[in-house]
Amino acid sequence: MEQIGDNPFLPEDIIRTILKSLPVKSLIRFRCVCKEWKNLLKTPSFITEHLHHPMNENPLLLLQWGHKLDPLHFHILNHKMQLLEVQPPLPLMDSSLRTEIVGCSNGLLCVNYYDLETSLPFLLLVWNPATREIRHVPNPIKHKIQYFALGFGFSPVDNDYKILVSLERADIDSLSNPLEVYSLRTGSWKEIKVEDFGGLGISDFAATVDGAMFWFGHKVTNIAENDFFAYDEMVVSFDMVMEVFTLIPLPCDDDDLRKSFLSVYENKLAMLCDTENENYESYRTDLWVMEEGAFPSGERWSWSKKYSISTPSSIYPRGIWLEKIVCIALPTYDEPEPEINHRTMDVLYMLNPSTHEWVHFNCRQVGYQFSIIFNYAESLMPIANIHPCS
Amino acid sequence: MSSSVEAITVLSSDGDEFKITVSAAKLSKPLNWMLEDVCFSDDCDEVPTIEVNSKTLVKVIEYCEKHAPRANSGASDSDAEELKKWDIEFMKMDVKDILFHILMAANYLHMEGLYDLACQTAADLMKGMTVSQIRKIFHIKNDFSSEEQEQLRRQHPGCSFD
């Protein structure tokens, strides 16, 4: 019988391959093995290879309480459907503060601490929950009273993470307001000039795909006699390298699209829509995917409807996780019992678009009702030293 | 190479003879090259040596023979599922004692499937180990000075060098 002591010395490349398959928690501990391992574990190429290792292919679902009542709870759901609580980056300094996740990329989260009453920002930080590293983001250059984080994401071309903020409220007229971008690599803010989009507002949450942030955009076109607003709707993208905005038309569909969420499907921008027919008897969830390129039609963008699935009740898609559409049910006004509302709200529905199979996940055990979801993978990604591409 | 040959004989680094079927040997690129280069007919007495010890080579050949039918003909999902279960059992056996030897052999023989499987097995074993256990199995000396250890402890409270 060979003993452990008879183990051969493994060459560096084999050790590197083994270490890439280890979870972040173990790797953090193994930084203390020797200097060589410590240095290897902070090498940018190792960190990137580890992040893209097949073991990390099953991202975790990061859930955030969406009703602003609960101050700072994040939960993580793994592919075995185990729900784990995540300790927030910083304790709550003041009971009037709340937290929200601005975005999530390569294991880094951008978290905004804001005042519940005024919605004014208090603190913006970038956080790696796996390594527990935190970076406080300084105030924007022209920050006087307020700013609103619009998005956070990774830009692969310049190997940088960027935060986009608007210095006025985000929902109305936001792209006509002063905008600034923070670069994690340079550690500084920069004002960005955009052409006048005149009254263009964007949705709360950005989906980030391949170096660009995407929102739903809306613009009031005219006010009709009966005081109803007419809107032009589109997708607004922000290229994190060029720092320019582009307006992308939405697909044409026979039905009136009820655009629910932007997400990522097979590394492409995806749009989730929920639709009900006129007599509110049947419900449907659609998954659209956008591709950019030169198309024969002369268009720069092409939308295709990948899936259209009948759903048993009115549910609201919130994103895509492990190729499944994650949905929540919101309370309907005609349900008289608040208890019923409660019951329907703490269930997540995972819909497999290709098999039409449903999985229900009951969050009642923890008593939270999630409405914002992010795909999150643990990583060793450092926050302090982001290196430019070599 | 004569097409009538179904199995070949190879020598381990300990000098023991082993039989391996041609289809199983094809899982390894170097073995495949050997098949093309070396004459394996009966009147040829050259027996190639594989730089892997006998104990490890037994396991490597066992793996190859099991995986060969699937690698050569493609497999249904149920076969793949069965093979996955077999891999888990294969790695559960006394392999732990020779895991690092298997890693070296799979690397040397360019056997991607076995290499990935062995790396994952090693990672699973290491997951819960302490720093000193890791140093022991990898023959690593703690080369941090006491000042460096102190500094690391300050940077990462709770880190352990034992």
C-alpha cells in the first residue's frame, strides 16, 4: 500500500489545474500554504481561468428582497435549490438606510446604500462577497445632493468594471441629465457627454452583456386630449468602452408586448415578456433574443422569439438562471385576502422554456419575497488592483 | 500495424507486461502514435515501455478499457450516465493512494477524460483539508517568515498557517 508520503511531486501545471477546480472558500485558505501558491492565487490569468472553470458554470442565483421593507438581506440559491443567507458587506449604520444591488459581474457586486425616505444615496461600494473585499466608491465629481446608480458591469475589452450614474432621478428624463462613469481600474469618475435624447427615461435595472449595459427606454411622444401619454419604447444600450448610448428598436409583434425584464440568454441580450389575452383567461411568457450585426434587411439588430410558453397564471418573469426563466407572482388587486397575496408572493417559479416544465421554489421558510435576481458566481476577483489588458 | 491485432503488450516502468486492447490504447495519443510506429505482429518482439508504474498502469488500463467502446462509437445518454457512475466508483476505490500517480500518468499519456476526472477528485479531497494537510500531500514547506505570517494575518483575519 502506498502511503501519502509516496505521492510524487506534481508539476506546476497539474497543481494549477487542480486549484482551478476548488471553491473560493478553500482557495482563500490555501493562500497560506506557501509563497508560490499565494502568488499563483492572485495572478489575474489564474483568477480568470478559475472563474470560467466548468465547476463555476452553474451560477448561483442571487436574490434581493424587492419591496424595500427589509433593510439588508441577500440570499443565494444554488443549483441544488439550497437557500443560503449572505452577510451584507457592511452593517446597517442607520435604520433609515436600505441597500440595493446595482449590478453583478464576475463575482463582484455593486451595492448602493440609500435613504428609505428620500431615496438619496448614502454610500456606493463594490463588494466581493466570496473574498469579503470591499471598495468604497467616492462621490461623483459633480455630486451635490444626489445621484442614482444606473448600472454596473464588466467591460472585457479594457478589462475594467464600470458604474454609470445619473445625477438626477433615473426614471424620468434620465439621459438628458448629467451622467458620470466610475472606472474601478482608474479609481476615478469621469463626466460623459451624450447627445440630447430629449426626455428619454430608462428602467431601473440594467442587464449587462459583453461590455454593454441595456435598459428599457421610454419617451413621451405626445399628450393626447384625454391626458393619456403616448410613449415610444425601445432598448437603450451603453457601450462601456466607447461610452456611448444607442437606441435599439424593439421587435414588432402582433400582440402588445408587455415587456417585463431584460436578461441574458446564451450570452445574448434577452427580453422577457408576459402577456395575457383580452379576457384575462390565458397567460403567456415570451423569450426574445437580440443579435447585433449586419443583417440582410439592413438592420443592425435582429430580434427573434425563441420561446412562447403558456403559463397557468399571471406571473412575472424576472430573469434567466441556468437556462430557466425565473418568475414571481405579484398580488392581484382582486384577491381579497392579504393572506393569499402573501402566499403567492413567496414562491419563485422556474420555467424551463424548452420542456415547458415548471419548478416551484418556496421561499416561505425564510419569510422573504424576492423580486430582483442576479446570476452570481463566486470568484477571487480582486477589487483593489484591476490590471489593464496585457 | 496489422489489422488482425486486437491487443498489444506494453511494459510498465517496473518492467511488468500488460495487455491493452487496441481500441482502449487509442484513448491515449502517445499510445496511438506507438501503435502506428511500432510493429506489433507476432514476429516482432519489440515491447514498448510506458513510463508509468505497474500499480498505476493497471488502473489506467482499466479506465481505458471501460471508456473505449464509448469513445470509439459514441454513446447514448443512458450509457453516458452509466459511465459517469462508473467513474465515481472507479475514483472511490483505492485510487486515493495513487491519485497523484494517476494524474501524472493521465498527463503523460494525454488522456483528457482521466486527467479531468483525477483533477476533480483531487480537488474534492482537498476542499476540506487544512493548510498543513495540503503541505504534507504536496511536499510543500511553509516558506513564510514569521513577519510575513503576521502581515497575512493582519490582512486576512482568521487565516491559518496550520
